[in-house]
Amino acid sequence: MTRAESIPVAELGEVQAKAELARLAQEIALHDAHYHQRDAPVISDSEYDALRQRNTAIEARFPHLQRADSPSLRVGGAVLDGFEKSTHARPMLSLNNAFSDGDVADFCISIRKFLGLDPDEPLHFSAEPKIDGVSATLRYEDGIFVSGATRGDGFTGENISENLRTLHDIPLALKGGDLPRVIDVRGEVYISHNEFAELNQRQEAQGKPVFMNPRNAAAGSLRQLDPAITAQRPLRFFAYAWGEISVLPADTQMGVINKFKDWGLPTNPAIQRCKDLDEMLAAYKQFEQERATLGYDIDGVVYKIDRLDLQERLGFRTNSPRWAIAHKFPAELAQTVLEAIEIQVGRTGALTPVAKLRPVTVGGVVVSNATLHNEDEIKRKDARIGDTVLVRRAGDVIPQIVEVVLDKRTADSVPFVFPVICPVCGSHAVREEDGKTGKQDVVRRCTGGLVCPAQAVERLRHFVSRDAFDIEGLGEQNVQLLFDANLIKNPADIFRLNRKIEDVKKAFLKKREDDALEREERTGKKRKKILDESKRTFKEIENLISSIEARREIDLERFIYALGIRHVGQNNARLLAKNYHSFANFHAGMKGAYTRDSESSQDLLAIDGVGAALVEALIEFFSEPQNDKVITALLDEVTVRDFVAPAAASPVAGMTIVFTGAMEKMSRDEAKARAQSLGAKVAGSVSAKTDIVIAGADAGSKLKKARDLGIKILGEDEWLAVIDQRD
Ligand code: IVH
């Protein structure tokens, strides 16, 4: 019998074709591994090309026989217009950072406390290099790669499936008999040092821009709309975590990672298991020493609790797991000259000094700005214009000035004088005093509030920004233009623009005319016919108005975020939305809190993740009549949608729960976190709004009050039974 591999494609029967495609997939994958992973090809390029061509030709004749792991799926298919959004089944969180051995020790202590473990009970961790790349999630269904996405904001990323498919490190089909039906594999896409250098050489030879560092190159390569470009970039992948998973294949972190490896996923061989703090810190030292020779960038070590049952009990904060921490390597340093100190006025009126530096390379990136934080910081460092300074850059963090190199200071230097008037509007800039402690706020703020253009425009820009109201066509320039024309002074005005279209047109045309005039003066080029300009402008305004109309309904968390309250970023906005469900409820709670209604403040403080600074900021914001006016005006224009919990229904979702007395099976913190992760709100005091009171040993007045109010009361075991129904 003739072997299938020697039969010309045109003569293959279907059964033979199928066998051939299976053989080719396996063989090409093997050669890819020799070539890409071991850098040691065993066949010539033309032999390799012949294998691929044969595969493509068979698939062209029998399209229905194409395999899920076909090598032709890796070359990059159609060019996309843009990436679709992809919501993660489980959020992709980031990690808390530890910067010292002490921070790691604290981490171990807090975990033991949370879990109620005795000091001599064993507690193992994995220690893994923290790869400095770009995180990605890969979804496999029945072992087949079906899609992949970037992290995005942690909840929603971009669907970059076609690009991820081109990575040779990413198996298109997992192998093994014990595959979960569904698994989201999480890991890091990165570029090795050698391949980065080669990539930049190629870029340079082709007259294309070179990349700043491997991480930027990896990020840029993953976000190509043409997957064929991604396919040419030397991207690698390490799998280190998971999101949704239908069945866990092991009961430890290391166990799952070993399974990943069996299934054909690349895992980092350097991962270690540590039995205590000493071993963790030893692993850190070792990785730090090996850093230069590992062949790829790492910026620290990640420790994770090894036992998955303990991971589950520890659960998550808003933004990071309690069971893991990143121990960062110290940042890189460089010397340069502080050429100027610029004072910027932020959206909240804060005057922030920014150091303008003579450009210098720190850790592979050119730095020309650094933060000086605030007035006190400048004083403490005695940073003066003209000084030589030591600059530090750590990962994504804004570069910082570590210290002044005093030996290099010139005799004529003078201390920097921080301005006491706002450089934008001329209002007084003051430092608030804390009512209780009498301490001065570190930040000097412009008192101009809504009259200060820096604040108003910044507030409006924030309000319409992508993660807030997301109004297309209302970019920075148009906000400024409409603000200058007196058409939008506060957020509600945006929704009144539809009633002032003629004025909007006038403002836009005037701006176009001014720009054209300015251009004519500068370049000598004649102005375009005003008629053409006005047509284009009117179309633009029409589009703008319709994108504003499209945003008259908005999700609660976006609305809260849009208000631009201090300390309320996306995470806190989401946290508040989740706990208050509707704007009316939230607003009432905030009003209660600032009138010092203790129950409202307690409710707010009881939310896991809400601290004193956030409470202060909310109180400050909602007690300001100006802000209340803005909100009332806004609510006349827009409808705020109630928060919809994405998680599956739990028996206590949406309920208000109060814990009282001592728990025996878990610490109070753990009990609270558990309830919140099930969608319940944990309150500090019992009221008519309480749904359940969980009474531990020696419960006192709260239990009595609950009885008086006829509220459902559960003992600790009954409570555990209720929450376990879910599993
Ligand atoms: S675990 C829920 N392990 O670091 C835990 N992350 O600062 C998810 N990273 O977004 C992360 N190496 O991009 C984990 N061995 C490792 C990692 C790692 C690099 C990145 C990842 C994550 C970021 C957090």
C-alpha cells in the first residue's frame, strides 16, 4: 500500500487526507518547537515550507477537515477593523505589592490571622518570577482554544484571539485525557532579551521605529489589527493562573501548574515551593541574582498560597487576591538635571509640582518628567532648579526623584518657592486643615472650584471620558471649545446642548475660522471655502448630539465614577454601586453620612475596601451645595440604571447582614469577606433594613435589638449551612 504522505494532494481520498492533516499538524508543531523554542531547526526552510504548503493544499481541497490545531491557523487570518470587547467570566485582577522583606512578613502574618492558623501550622507558598510582559487570558473548551483576550480594566478586555493564535507557545489544542470542559488559562505574553534585540535590529533595518523595551514591544505586537504582523513577532507565553474552570485538576497551585504543563501549556520551570518566610525570601534573593541571566524581563517575585482551599477561603479584595502578593525588585536609578518645576492644576484643584528633567534613560526608558508629589516633598528634598538629581523608575510607576546630589549643587542655587495662588485662575491656593488632628493637608488646592478653568475643564473631560459617560466626539479640544464659548460650564449643560444647536454651530465655526486664519498667517496657504468647512462642521455637531443622546441612560458605577469625587476611581465606584444598587439609595446614604447619621457612616465603613479617606472624600463632596446642584440638574437630564450584579444568584445576594458576637469557625474578617463575595451587604449596626443577624458567642445588644425588630437570627453553624448551599 502506498503511504499517504507520498500521494499527491489531488489524488488523496478523504480518509487519507484526514490522516495526512493529523500527521502534518504534529510534524509542523514539532519543527516549530525545534525552531522557536530550541532555536535549533532540524530540517531546511524549504523542507519546512513544503510541509506547510501541503497542509494548506489539502485543507483547500477538504475545508471541512481542517483541524482545530491546524498550523495554518497560526499565520494570521483577516485584518480586523478593531477589537471587540470581551468580558472576563472571572475578573483578571492585579496583585498587591511588597517592597521589603517586612512587607512579605506582614503578608504571611495577616494571612495566618485571617485564616485563624496557629503559628506552627504549615503554610506553603509558590514563589514565581513575576514576568514583565502583558497578561492575557486563553479560553479552552473541550481542550480547544476558542478565544483569548487582553486584561483591559480587569473586567473587560479586548478580544485578540486571532493574534494569540499566532503564538507558537500557545497550544491550539490541549493534550491529555483529563481536560476540564472549560478553562480560562491566564498568563503573560513576553519577548525574550535575545529576540527583542533581533526584533529591533530588523525594525531598524526596515526603517521602522524601534521599541523601548520588551514589554512595550509585546504589548504593541498583541494589539496589531493585522494578525500576520503579530505572527512575525517573537512572542512567548507563560501560563501561571486561571479564571473560570469547570473542574480543578489538583488541590494546590503547584499541582495545577504541573497539570498545565502536562496539557502542553508552557509553564515557568523556575517556580519553587516554599515552606515558610525564610524560604520565600531565599527564593527572592535567588531570582534577583538570576535576573540578568534568565533571558527575559522580570520585575519581582509572586508568592501564592499553595493550597487552593485556603486560596478560596482568603478570596479577593476589590482589585487583588488576598492569597498572593508581588515582591518587587528595587527600581533602577539614573542621574540627571532638574531643569524646571512646573505646577499643574488637576481636576480636583490640587497643585502638583512636576519636575522637568534633562532627558535620561532609566531602565531602558527615556524619562523627562518626574513627580515631586507636593510642596512638603520639595522642601524635604530641598529640590532646586538646576540641581543634579537621582531619578528612579519602577515598572509603570511615574518616575520619582529620589534625592538631590548635593555635591553637584551650584553656589547660586536658591530654594524653590511654592506658589500660593493658582497658576491657572489666580484664586488663592490653600492647604486644608484636618478638623480632628489640626494637621495641614499635604496638598495645596485652588479654591476656584468650578470657576477655575483648569478644574472645570478637567472635570468635564473626566465626566465624558471613556470609563465615565463615554461621549464620542467630545474629546479634549471640543470640551475646551464649548467651555470657552460658555456653552458647557457644568456636566448637566452637556445634555442641554441639543437645545442650543445654533450657538454650538456658531462656536464651532468661529473656532474653525480662527484656526484657518492662524494657519493662513503661519503658512501662507489660502483658507478653504467656508462653505465646505461649515458642512463638515454641521455633520460633526449632528454626530456629537446623537452620541450625547445615546448616553442619557448610564450604569450606576459609571455615573458615580463620572462625578470625579476624590478617591473614587473605577474600583471604588464599582464597589459603591455594588453595595448601594441604586443612585437614590446611594445618594440617601451619602446624605445620611455627612449629616453624621452614624448608621449611614457605619454602613459605608462596613463595606470591605472602604477606608476613612474615601469616607471623608464622599462626605466632603456630598456636603458641598454646589455639587448637589450639579447632581440635581444632571438627574433632570439623565437616567441612572441600577447596578446589576454579574455573579450568579446566591442565597444572600442583595441582603443586608450584621455579624455580632464571636465567630468560632472563621475570623470576623473572613466571615465578612465571604458574605460580601456572595453579594450581601455587611452593615455595622442592626436596623429595620437588616435582613439577617448572625449571632456568635456572647452576642449582646445587637442581638437584643434584632429580636425586638423581629429580624431573622442565625447561629454560626446555621449561617455556614446557608452559604454552603451554593457549592
Ligand atoms: S498571578 C490573581 N503570577 O503581574 C492573580 N501574575 O501585578 C493574577 N504577572 O496582572 C496574577 N508574572 O500580568 C501572576 N507568576 C505570575 C506573574 C504575574 C507576572 C503579572 C500579571 C498580573 C500582574 C500583577
